[in-house]
Amino acid sequence: MDLDIERFSFALSLTSIPFYITGFIGNVLVIRIVHKTRAMHTTTNYLLANLAASDCVTILLAPLYFYSHLLSHQSNGFGNFTCKFLVLTYISVAATSFTLTLLAIERYHALLKPFRTGLRLKKDNVKKAIIIIWIASILLCSPEFFIQEWSETFSTCVGVWSFHINQTSRVLMIRFCIFTSYIPLAIFLYCYGSLIKGLHFTNTICSANGTEEDRSNKKKLVVTFMMATAGFVICYLPIQVFYTFVALGGDKHISFKLHSTLSALVTFIFDCSLCFNPILYAFRSTSFRDGFKRIMLCRRKPSE
């Protein structure tokens, strides 16, 4: 591998460390707060905890991406292990996308169609929904486990997300981008667009019996979820646009060096988003903020 590419990847990997540490600690705290606080055992918070869990998995495995680019002389056996293990990262990213999509749909039905209870998630079925999210993520990414392998010739992982791809890899790449980016993006725009319209223009949410405080809290909640979703989309979309370009034949018009540089750069941009949600919850949610303070200061709840 080109020495300049190795240096660039190494620099990005070092720069990513603060984001990994902050993101991992913050997301672990989110999971603990939801688990330990009975009042936060709601469908929405369960989904937020699942979102935090998928981000934790991504953070723990993301360094393998840079590792696979930095070590150009590792053995074939260990190289294959690294390449296969990277598939777990794709699974966790898909789970993040699916969880955010389900959150958007859940908020849409809860606020705009509150009386159609058959379409809403409840405590007794949200855990099943989370299991389905992970099963769907595994099924979506499972072909990559068999395709991706270490190449001693090119000193990198060769498969769906590499520079050297075949037609099967192109199809799998486009499929992944569609299901984890483009379809969710359309759902985000429709659901949150409808919520913005209902809250600010048509006043169909909390228009009759809701108090001003209730209306304000629902607005704040919607804005929080929109910000979390926007952070994911802004940082994740560059990866999807880049690889869609590659899958559609763009790799024939760029060099291996440019491909590797852009791949490392868009991955770094996505990694920066992994610490965003816990910080967002701390500023936007009183319950999470109190939970963070209680854990950091080793305090017990008053009732305890």
C-alpha cells in the first residue's frame, strides 16, 4: 500500500480516538440510565438504548477499518480474520439506521395518529421489534461475510467495500446503500416533515386538549429526534454517496490512491457522529441529564 495512504489513515485513526472514547462512554451511560431508571422504561427509550448499543458495537470495531489499512504485511490468516470481523461493523451500522427509521415511524404514529393504537409500539412488542432490527441487519450483511477476504497481492481487504470489486459486490453495495440510507432518508423526510407541519403549521398535534407545556415538551422531543437523525444522515450520507458512485462504475475513473483516501475520509466523518447522541441527550433531555449527573457524581436517586 502507498506510504502516503498509510500515513493519512494513521493520522485519521489517531484523530478518531477522542470521538471513540467519548462515544463509547456516553452510549454506555445511556444504556445504563435506561436500564436502571424505571421511569424511563418506555418504548422510545428502549429504542434509544438500542441505538446506543449499536453505536457501541460500531465504536469497538471501527478501529479495525484503519487497522486493516495500516498493516500491509500481516499474515493471510490474521488478515482474513480482520476482514471477516469487519462485517460486524456493517451489521451495527445497519442496526443504527433501522433503529432511527423505526423511531421516526413510532413518533409519527404516536403524535399524528394517537388513536390508531394497532400501529404503535408498546412495551410488550418493542423488544421483538429490536430483535427483528438485528436479524434484518444480519441478513442484509451476511453475504459480505463470505465475499470479504484478505488479499496479499493488494495488502488490503477485498470484497464489497474495496477498490477491487466484481459485479456481485456492486449489487450488494447498492443494496446496502438503498436499505440503510436512501429508503430511511425518504422515511425521515416524510415522518418528520409531517410532524413539523402538524406542530407548527396545521396545529393538529395537541390542538384540542393538550396544554401549552405538553405541546412544548412534544416539540422539544421531536426536535431532539430530528437532530439525532440529522447528525446520522449528515455524517453517514457521504459514505453512501461515495460507494454508490463506486458501485455504479465510478471506480473506473479514480485511482486506487484517491479511492483509499476518500474511503478513509468519509469513514472518519461517520465515526465523528458516534459521540453525538449522548451529548445531544445531555443537553436536550432532563431525564438523561439527571441520569448522567447521578452516575458521574455517584449519587443515588432520592427514592433509594
